[in-house]
Amino acid sequence: MADHSDSSNSWLLLQRVWALFGLALFGATYKLWFPESTFPHVPLLRPFAASIFQTDGVHYLTLGAIVLALVWLLAKPNATVWCLMFISLTCSLLVNQHRLQPWAFHLLLGAMVFMACSREQGTKLLRILTISIYVFSAAGKFDYQFMYTVGQQFLQAATSLIGMDSTQWDAGLTAKATLIFPAFELLVGVLLCNSKTRRVGIPAAIILHTSIMLILSPLGLNHKPGVVIWNGLFVILIPLLFRENQKPARMSTDRSDRSVRSQIVAILVLSTSVLPITEPLGKYDHWLAWGLYSPRTSRVIVNIPQYNVRVIDELEPYMIPQFGDTPFRTFDMRRWSLDELNVPIYPQDRFQLAVARHIAHKYQLGDGIEIHLLGIADRFTGQRSSQVLRGVQEIDMYCRQYFFSATPTYLNR
């Protein structure tokens, strides 16, 4: 009876912790959830571009419901309130796919589990989901692009924290040394798979996330606070979820495990734990596949004629200086997202093309705008496929091929 009580208390504590960090993450990224931003909204599905879904009231209503639910859950975890949280967050993501930040998707999946599953079934599902995050996040970094770009930044920040300077090392050595990060991440995922190795896996996970927090903090790369907070969640989540005295019962007799709702949730969570395997084929979004700090993702480059830039003062802060005698200047939408919304841009060519489309129409760039569509980088060579779109009409035509929306709400006003 004592073990059952301890497990139930841990399950309630896990929900409170998730709600607390959810509130912290919404606070750190509040600009993303407010409607007033100049950064374009791009709905996930085309019908949600309609003005009825894009009013300020809808944005504030969903955000208010989310915050209210999280505050309630801090005091008293409740399946009904988690359901409210799930519905509100789903609506908010549908009206703007930029909000599909990895932590928001993680929170959405957690809400599904807490609203529908018993402690035993929920623990199993969350363990599988967590291991999936480690495995696929690591897989995205065993990559040429990571070794020579983001991985180098991580390595320099990590070595500087211990008084070393990796920039003085041999280039071949530093490239190989960057693979320590995904290797350790993968090791954590493997250790958490088995009850016999979890005693090592739990402290290893805590070391991993603490290290990432230091690397991304102002002491290291000084990244936005959202990712640091999300790693903080894992520091507390892993011991609560994987410690041995909370292992699920051998055979659950809880009827809720056999309910239609719990079975649907189980299928959805298990699917999201497996679907990332299709991401390299371009069939699944990079962030939903836990492509975290993986620079191999698809993207777009937006080039604006030099003569146009001079008359668009709003874009000037995000224009990269002209290179050589090229007639274009490149617009840095990634910096625009970081400055305007305090979050990284959604790393998907579909979404970034929609942002470029917004710029092209709003500033009437006509045939002058040039878009370079870059595919997923080859894991071994770093090479990408490339396609050039010129002019607003060609961009609009190309956007029709996507199943999910590549239409900014600006075009529906």
C-alpha cells in the first residue's frame, strides 16, 4: 500500500512539475502567443487562415485558457483540466504553426497522457516518448552539418567553461569531438530503456541536461531562455518518471486503460515516438521528429533586390550586408524571429516559404524577390538540393503543393 501511495504521489508531482515548467515556458515565449507581432502567422491547416480564427480574441482566449489550466493543475492535477489544456493548446497551434516549438509539442503529448491514462499506462507511454526524444535527437546530430557548424559552437562553449580552447585543436579532431554530444545523448536513451541500467541512466540524463543548460546559458552561447527552461524540465522529469520505486504494476486492472480514449492516446503517443524515422524522407516535420539543434533541416534563403531594400525601412535591421557585386541582399528571417518573438524560427521549408510569401506580398516585391529552397542536407557530405523561385507568382504556385498550409494570414485579409 505504501508503494502504491508513493507512486500515486509521484504521478501527481510529475503533473505539477510539467504544469510549472509549462507556465515558465509560456512566460519566456509570451510574444509568440500574442497576436500583435509583426511576424506573420501561418496556420497549420488552410481553413484556419480564415479571419474568424485569426481574430485577437481567439488568440487571447486560447492563451488565457492554457494559462488558467496550468495554474489550476499546479494546485490540483485533474484529467478534465488537462483535457481543457489539450484542446486550448491544439487550437492555438492550429492557428499558427510557428507555435509548434518542441517543448509545446512535448507539453501537448503530456497533456494527452494525463487526461486519458492511468498512472501505470501513462508512465509506460511517457517513458517510451522520452526515450524516443533522446534517440531521435541524437540521430539528427550524427551529421556532417552538425560536426562543422552547431557542433563546433557547442564544443567551443563547453571547453571554454572548463578553461580550454577547442579553436586551437586540429580541425579533424574538433569535428570528431563534436560527436561526443549526440553519442552521450544516445547513451542516455539506451540506459533508460532497461530497468537494470536506469540507476546509471538517470544521473547521466541529469548531467546531460545540466551541461546543455550551461552551454546555452549566458555563460556559454547565450541562447533564448525557452530551451534552457525545457532542459530544466528534464532534470526533474527523468527521476520522477524512471526511478525504480515507480515502475508500473505487472498487470494493470484499471478499466481506464481499456477505454477508447486511452487506447487512442496510446496509439497517438506511440505513433509520435516512431514517426520521426520518416523525417529524413521529408515526410515529417524536423522539430516534431525531435531534430533539436540539427542544422541539416530544410530551409529557404530570401534574396531581395538592392533597389527594393532601400525603400523598405522595416526590413533593414534584418538585411545581411551585400556580398560582392551581387544585385541582392539576403533577408535573415531567423534573426527576425529571435528578435520579434524570442524563439527560433520553425525549421521547415514550408513555413519559411510562407514567411517569404508574406514579405513578397506585403512589400509588393513582384518579380524582384528570389527564393532559394534548400532541401535536407546529406548526412555524410552536407550537400543539399537547391531550387530557385523567382517572383511572387512562382512562389504562390509552388506553395500549393504542400498538404499543410504555406499561406500566411496576411493573404486572407
